[in-house]
Amino acid sequence: MNLFIVDTIFKFLCIHLMYTVFIMSAVISIRVSKELKEKMKGIPIDWRSEIERFIEQKIREYMKKKYLEIARRCREKMKMLPISGAELIREDRDAR
């Protein structure tokens, strides 16, 4: 499995995740201290968007690590070719 395939899978999953986020939404709750909540009220930031971006970033990081690990395991299972990549490219170019 080459890096192109991993990248394509990753992009597909990100698009799917974004589609799911925009089409469907759910409510989650977190508990913070009263002091923190008061500080948050005093700052003109869209906290929902900030927290959503943070969660999306963590999901992307996790998925990237997961699919890179899958790609590494697939590559370990692949047999090495008796000829180098450079030789294959040269042979292809010479055939034109």
C-alpha cells in the first residue's frame, strides 16, 4: 500500500467526517470550573467553533496515525522487488 493510497483514504475520511458534522449534529457536555466559565464569558471567542476545531484536529491526528500504521504493516507484508524503483522508471522511459 503506497502513500498515495493512504493519503486518498485519509482525504475520503476527512470529507466524510466534515459531511457528517455539517449534516448531522449532536450535543455533548463538558464540566468546567465556575472560574473558567466566567473567564470564558469575558473573552469574545466562539467557544463552540474552537472546541469543534480542536476535536476535529485530534480526530485527524488519530486517523492519520492509524492509517499510517496500517500502511506500514501492509508494506512489511509486501515482497521486495529484485529490481530498484529507479531501474523500473528507466526501463519504462526507455520503452517509450
